[in-house]
Amino acid sequence: MTHPPDNILDRLIAEAQADDYALAQRRGPTTRGNPLIAALLFALIGVLLATAFWQRQSVQPVAEQRRAELVERIRVQGERAEAS
């Protein structure tokens, strides 16, 4: 049996090393989780990505139309400013 160190820091380090050694002797869990949960998670991610893509495709024509309207308004305002 070893004598515990007098210094409190050395004692804490020795106890932590002993705990690490004791934990290293034990085997961890061998299961990887439920494959159904993993499949559902991948399906959910796929649905979210598809929804985001679909939403972008449906919004893009409206955004282009709005952009064209704004460009036209800026052009008209520029012509008015030059004329005055």
C-alpha cells in the first residue's frame, strides 16, 4: 500500500489517476444505439432539406420580379433626377 502524498495537489492528482485507472478497467457500453432512431433522424434531415429547396424554388420567381420592379423604379427616378 502506498503512502498518500502530503501536498493536497499531489493527493488530488494521485486520486484522479487512481480513478482513471479504475475506470479504464471497466468496459464501456457496446451498443451503438437504436438504428430506427438513426433512420428517422436521416429521414427528418432529408425532409427538411427538400422543404428548404422547394421553398427557395417557389420564392425565387417572386424575388426576381420584385428585383426587376425595384430596378425599374430606380431607373425611372434616375431619369427624373437627370431631367430636372
